[in-house]
Amino acid sequence: MPRLDTDDLTPVSKRLVLDFDAVCDADNGVDGVLSHSAMAFGATLDDRPPTLVMLSDNDGNRDHQLLVFAVTMD
């Protein structure tokens, strides 16, 4: 297998866009964020921003979890 030429590669950066600890509190009914198995962009409704849908399985003994977020770009 040929070796990858890394001379033309530019490293990507990352930044936190959602703090799940801030999402999980007693006021909104989310009891901890599970490990998510699926993530996809959902529908764009009317003139609202697109949605991001995250789904977890039940890890064998927990409830399923479905989280939906509005995605906005600044």
C-alpha cells in the first residue's frame, strides 16, 4: 500500500458547539445524555433552521433517547 503524502494536509480544528452537561438538568426532563448511536440532519420546517437529530439505543437496560436540536450558523 502506498504511503500517504502528508505534505499537503491541513489539520482541522474543533470547538465545542453544545455542552451536554448544560442540556441535562431537572428542568427540561433530560436525565443524562447517553452514548448516541445515530446522528443525522432532519427536516427544515417552514422558514426555521434545520434540525439535528440524535438517537441512542437502550444499552440493554435503559430507555431510548431522542434529542432534536435547531442548528444555526453564526
